[in-house]
Amino acid sequence: MEMHLQDFLGQHPWLLWLSLIPLLVAAELLWRRRVFLSWTVAVVVGAVLAAVAPWLWWLQLLGALGAGMAAHRWIRPWLLRRLPEPRAVR
């Protein structure tokens, strides 16, 4: 029996979360505001929660949202201090 892409991604929702990582990294390379790097942490948390409990989509979403807000609050300022400021922002 054939398996369609929708069936496969329904059984492996962590792949949907991981597919967002290259998009966020590309957005960070384009704008360099250190926002998308902190939200990449949220996507990783969502992927881990999806791998542990794939049937709890609401837990994945809440966990990713909470991790994203925490990363934006604490990791982004740390990144702004540690990483050099891009020339376009100056």
C-alpha cells in the first residue's frame, strides 16, 4: 500500500517543525536582526515535543510559543551583546 506525503507527515509531525529551521535561518541571513535565531530555538522545542508526543499538537504549539518568547526575551539580548552588529543596522 502506498503512503502519501500527507499520511507520512501526519505520522511524523516533527519533520514539519524541522522544515521551518532552514526558512528561519535564511530569514536571519537576509535581515540579521537576531530575531529569527531566537525563534529557531522555539522550532527545535516544537520538534522535540512532536517527537515525544506527536498526538498532542496543542502541547507542541504552546511549548514552541513559550520557548520562542523566552528565547526572544533572554537569548536575543545575549546574542546582540556577543555577536558583532551587522553593517546594515548601523
